[in-house]
Amino acid sequence: MESKIKLTERLRREGRWPEATRFKDEALREFRAKGMKRDEASEAAWAAMAEAYPSLPAAEVPVDPAAGAPEAMTTDATPIPWSDLPTDADFDEEVRWVHQQYVLIVEETPRSRVIHWERATKKPPSTGACSLARWAADNRTAFYKDLLPRTMAKANVNQEEEANIREEKMRIAEIEGMLEGIQEDMDEELRADVPGVLQQRVRDMLARWVQQCGVSLAADARGHLDSAIVELIRDSMQAFAPSSGGG
């Protein structure tokens, strides 16, 4: 079975890496949606890509640059200096790393390109990013006219969605603050005029009760009744209120 690096390099030689990596990313999302852990889903996605894209017969390997053949052969000036790189990372992050480092690490000549890994300003996110840098050096036009614009467009969409989410959270926080302020105003009103508020609420309650039950009460009798209920509530509140005295 091909290693990930050999599989990646073969697909790039065949000009099928962009298509194959889209297949792998979609497979990874499907495996994750089925509940697989990220590492397991990544391995399964690589295996699915290897099965879906076996080696092409020699006669079918592209030879025309327009069909995806390498624009020039790429060599390494020095071995890759990082021995602790993970084998996989977010593909968009790999693309961004290549974009940021390309002008620093790739030395271009009319007939070849040489990669100077030691010139990179930061470590690549994975071994896949190194392979992608080699492919970008061999297929500069495809990288800058196809892969990079699609990656940047997706990043812009994600940033816009994040901005919308932040704005929505700010609106929700503002509304919650307004509601808290209204509640504080209502509580203050209640504390400032407990008898008046109780009186009005008891009157409203009695009016609903009289209407629902069809009871007929004289105006003065209703007034005595709501006053009695208010007095009862006030006495109960005083009886159960915490003592404010020192004794």
C-alpha cells in the first residue's frame, strides 16, 4: 500500500491531486458525520482516496501542461528539516502555509525549481503541506489560479459567517441588558409604592373574578373587599419578612 507521501506525489505527477483532495475532504466530512473520531476518519478518507484513484497506466499520464502535467521538475536543496510534523492537517491551513512561504522557499529558474526548506519563517502544519509545496512549485499556475482562489473564497465566507454570529450575539446581549433594565425599573416601582401596586392588582383580580363567576357586587362592597385583601397581604408580608432590628 502506498504511503500518504507517495500517494500524494503520484497524484500530483498525474495531475489529479486537486480533484483527489476534494474527494478526500468530502469523504472526511462524511465519515465525521457518521460519528467517527477525527484520526479514524482521516485515515479512512485517505484509504478511500487511494482506492478511488489508483495508479494510471503509463500511457494515460498527462504529458501536456494544459492537461495538468508538471510545469517544471522540482528538487530539494536540503532535506526537510522537520522530523516531528503531523501527517495530516486542515487542508486550507496547508494551502495558506504554501502561499505565505512560496516566495521565500522556492528558487525558480527557467528549467527547474529548487526548494530551500530552511528559509521558511515558520514550520509547516503537516507533511502534507510539504508535499503541497512541491506540487505548487511544479504546478504554479494551477496553484495560484485554481487552488488558492478557491481556498481564499471559502475563508472569506467563513469570516463573514463568524462576523454575523458575533453581531447577533451583541444584539442578543443588548436586548438582554434592556430587559434587565426594564425589570429593575419595575422592581423599583413596586418597592416605591407597595400599597398602591397591591391595590391595583387586587382590583384587577377581583374584576376578572366577578366577570368570570357572574357575581354582582355593589361598588362599596367591592371596595371593602379589595381593601381587606390588601391588608391581609400586607400583614402576611410583614409577618414573614426578615427582622430588620438588632434584637
